[in-house]
Amino acid sequence: MTADPEPVSSPPPELPRGVRSLILTGAVVTTTAGVLGTAFLPYLAVEQPLLLLVSSADARNLVLVAPRVDWPTAALITIPRRVLAMAVTYGLGLLYGRALLAWSAKRFPRLARLVDRLERLFLRLDKLLLVVWPTYFTSALAGVTRMTFRPYLACVVAGQTGYFFLTFYLGDLAAVWTDQLIEFLRAHLWESTAVCATAVAIQQAHSYARRRRKAREAVAAATSPE
């Protein structure tokens, strides 16, 4: 009986400076675009649905705009946008290795007990999982386990294509509810946008303050005498 492959424990490879800069720039750009898209979601959903997909092509946004855009145009935006986000996550996994999985486990505690099992499963079924479970987590695993980029990209494109058609179809089915939501947002466009933008700003400020506090605690722990 073949033993399960072991998770990668060696340090992540040293990447060229240009590649590291590209990965980190991509992370900043995609994250910033997603935050702005969420902040101005009511306005974008009503007035600029395609721009909402450009900012973030997650399921929420695609379901919301699916009844109001044609599928070829939506596909031309959604699939490349999601492939880009997944490729950035793959790059972060390659750059930071298992430290990225540890960060994910802290952020999503329910995943903590499953990380090692999912990593072993991914080592056995990497291509299949990227196609049938096309998530940020599987892309991170692809980077952590150092899957080569070309087969990774082919699997991600296939997985995100399937993701698009399934989600777009669900968006059409949900049109009876999302149309009502869009009409509500249209009737209260500026109020809802202001509320959404304020909520995102508060969340980002809280997140920044928490990171600063943890950084100060880490410095204090490192410099305090034994």
C-alpha cells in the first residue's frame, strides 16, 4: 500500500527579485481593488456592474450582476480576473511556503485541523482539486507544494471556467431576489453606498490597528530580557 506523500517542510525557494516584486504588487493591486469594490458595491452594482466584476469576481458579485449582463462579456472579465487572483495566491504560497498556511489557519481556525490532511490530499490529487475545487486555498497549496506553473495555470483556467458558468447560472436562478435588491439599492443609492463605504473603512481601520498592535507586541517580546 502506497504511503501518503508528506507535506513540504523545507524552506520555500529563493525567487528572483523581479518575481517577488511582481507577486507582491499583484497582491496589493488585487486586494485594493477588492476592498474598493466592496466599499462602493451598491453604486457599482446598480450603475457599473462590469466594473464591479473587474474589482472582484467573487461569487457574491457575479450572482448579483448575472441577470443584468450577457454571459460572454461577463466571462471575458470574470475568468481572467479570477485566474489573476488565483495566480497571485499561488505566488504567495511559493514565496512564503508553509508560513502562508499557518497564517490561513490563524485567520480561519476551522481550517487549522484540516491543513495537513488537505495538503496530503493535494499532493496526490493536485490537478483534480484545482479543477473541481478552484479556491484560493487550493491555489495557495499549489504554491506551497511547488507545483510547476504551466500545469497549474491550465488547471486553474479550467476550474475557473467551470466556476464561472456554474455561478452565472445560479445568478440567473436567483434573479427574482437579486432584482429586488438592485431596485432597493437604486432607490437608496447614495445612502447605501455611504453606509457600505463607511463599514469597509471602519473594518480596514480596525484591521490596521490590530496589525500594528501585534507588531508592537512581537517587537516587545523579541527585545524583552529573559
